Amino acid sequence: MTPLKSIRSPRLKALIAANLLIAAAIVVVPFARSAIGQEGGAVRSVSTYSMAGGNIGGIDAGVLFIVDETHEEMIGLMWNEKSRLIVPIGYRNLNVDAAGGGRPRP
């Protein structure tokens, strides 16, 4: 088989096309738009996180509290055994709470 005939094979053409498509994706994807979940398309800085487990009265499952120390935000998560999903149970902006803008305490 000569080199010219091997380039004409359909299998080789398909492999070359696939590699070109992958190379184009590697170049194009980083320049794509930001994810929908990001705040207004802004890029957030790298954060430091802390986690702590706890309980809430009336709920059998434990709760995981995750604090974003850099942006001073906290989220509470719980495992729902019936649906077998992690369920968010609350979000707090710790800056707002520290400034007295949070919910009033009973």
C-alpha cells in the first residue's frame, strides 16, 4: 500500500476529521461564554472553604455547613434519603449578617 492510498482510506479521513474537531474544541471552549450559574458572568476569585457538620431540630438527617471564607458566604446542605439527593436548606451572606442586615433574631 502506498502512502497516497493510505491517506485516501475512509477510516483515516474520519480519524483526521475527528482530531481536527477535537483540536478546534480545545481552542474554542476556553473562549466560550461563562456558565449560567455565575453571578452576572463575573469571574470569582479562588476561595478558601471550611465545612462543619451539625443538626437542626426536627430533622433526623445531619446538616453540612460550607463557608466560603474569601467571599464570606455560607450554605447549608442536607441529604434527602427518599430522593437520594443533596438538598440546599439555606444561604447566608455573612457580610450582610455582620452589618446587622440579616433576619431579626427572636
